[in-house]
Amino acid sequence: SDDELHARIRVAREELGERVVILGHFYQRDEVVQHADYVGDSFQLARAATEHPNAEAIVFCGVHFMAETADLLSGPDQEVVLPHLGAGCSMADMASIDEVEDCWEQLEDILGPLDEPDADGLAPVIPVTYMNSSAAIKGFVGRNGGIVCTSSNARTVLEWAFARGRRVLFFPDQHLGRNTAKAMGVPLTSMPMWNPRQPLGGSSASELVGSRVILWHGFCSVHRRFTTAQIDKARAEHPGVRVIVHPECPMPVVDAADEWGSTDVIRRAIEGATEPQTFAIGTEINLVQRLAAQHPQHTIFCLDPVVCPCSTMYRIHPAYLAWVLERLVAGETVNQITVSDDVAAPARLALDRMLAATP
Ligand code: 13P
Ligand code: SF4
């Protein structure tokens, strides 16, 4: 039964004590979140992975790229465990290292050597990858003078990149890239999209030369379900509603919302509301339902009427958490996530640049 499962997790957790730390992303189901020592957005969890040097194991209740990042940022003797190896991210899978390297070569053919700054000291292109990408991609970025961002620091990171380069190649999420660059005043006409299945990504050479941000053709299947029609309906049915959406939503949705930001920005907006209010939220359902339960004084609902969990986040079931913890008690590490040494050094560089650039 569920009760037995939770009891097993508690017993194993107690046994392991300080030897283990459990990190949980906001999108995890409540049955998992209740066991986490630390719950946060992807940036906060990356930082948290650096802040528990005494834990022998970090059990990461999230998705694969987050566990890889924790492995990169944690100490050399710390092990990172992902309770279900099938917990990936469909958006991260939309940019493979081969496709990104091929893109880079094609850009070099058009723009000239990408490792040579111009007379102003600016590189032709700075690669910026969203945290939601493989360690191999982060390694590519690190090797080529680039940086990682999350949804909470994308603007700061783009400013970092524009201080060093003429253009940004942003992957894998076109929406985070477009929404952030647009808010910074970059014209939409200078943001061509790169579709890895087409020559030159589907753009013309002159579009790429004149670009400021080249957007990779990736998206989140959960967040692209949100529409402006849902926002219109929420406003019609709930006068005075505050609409807050995640920047992985398409641009028209972000434009029609009152506010937008990372999962933690959404959480803080609700926690900061002193008077009872109605909130319509455009992000993953587990977080929305938890916020609704934690703040009964407010009316909080998801913009999408059809429940939309992130199916891969949802793979972390308490049964897997119980299993990995019990194996740790028995002295065996299962489902360990490790990044190979050749990728780890440049990937760490790209992550360290992000941590240093983010206040
Ligand atoms: P944040 O936690 O950075 O808001 O990202 C959400 C997300 O989609 C993680 O996959
Ligand atoms: Fe990936 Fe979207 Fe799930 Fe986040 S919510 S892990 S971006 S599929």
C-alpha cells in the first residue's frame, strides 16, 4: 500500500541520515516531494547540488539532465542517483550533439571562423544552452566560449553573451529564447529559427548573417499546450484574474499573460500576494495543484483544463525512491548518473560561468 511505501522510504531515509540528500523538482508529484530535503526550480537544485558536500549520495527526483548537472557540480566522491532511468526530457532530446556540431560547422561556413573575435573583440556567435540539455551539449557550449542558462536567469545570461558576441545560438527551447530576447528588445526579425533537418536550418544565409539570436527548433510538449484562448476564457470567467505563465510557453501566450517566469517566480508571486486573489497558471500541473493546496485563501487553477503532467517527471514514483534508498542502505548504488571526464570539464566550465553570472 501507499502507506507501507512511505514508511519504507522514511525508514531507509532515517538509516542513511546525513549520508544522503534528496533533491526534488517542483514538478514532482506530492508523494515524492514530501520526502525531499530540498525542493526547487532547476537553478536552485543545481546550486543545492553544490551545497551538500558531506552527503555521499544525492538522490535526484527530477529528470536526467538535472541529475547530470548535479553530478557535474557535486564533489568528485559524491554519487548522483536518478530513481528512474527513463525520466528524461523530450525537449532536451530535441538537440543532439551531432546536430549542434553540424549547425556550428554550417554557421562557420557562412560567418567565418567562429573562434576569432572581430575588431570590437566580439565573437561571431556565443552558444547558449538551456539547462534542459544533455551534458554533451553543455560540454560543447563550454568548449566554444558559451554558457548555460535556466528559465530563472535567461535574461542575465543573454546579457552576458551579448557582452561577448555579435549573436547567440540558443538551444534547445525556441520559446524561452524568443520570449527572453524579445523582452530585451531584440527584434523578432533578427531571430531566425534553426531546424536541424533542413540545410542552413531552414534560413537563408543573409538571415543568419543579420541575426542576433538563432533559435533552435525545440519546445516543451507540456508548455506548448497553453493557448491565448485559455487566457481569454480565464479572464472572461474570472474578472481580475492574475495570469502567470512559464517562459517555455509560446510567445503569444507569454504576451497575453500578466506575468511570466520560472517555476520559482510563479511560486513567489503567489506567496507574495497578501490579499485573496485568483491565479490562472500556465505550467506543469503538479506544481499548480500543490500551490493551490498550500494557499487555500487564493483561487489557483491551471490554464489548461486537461490535466497536463510532465510524463517523464511523473516516472519518479515513490516505489523507485524506496528502491534506490534501500539499495543505498544495503551498500549498493543503483541508477547512478555519471558524466564522462572528457565532457565533464567543459560542461562544468559552462555551468560555472552561469553560476558566476547569476547574482
Ligand atoms: P524551471 O525549474 O527552471 O522553471 O524549469 C522548468 C522545467 O521545465 C524543468 O524541466
Ligand atoms: Fe522537459 Fe517540459 Fe518536462 Fe520540463 S516540463 S522536463 S521541459 S518535458
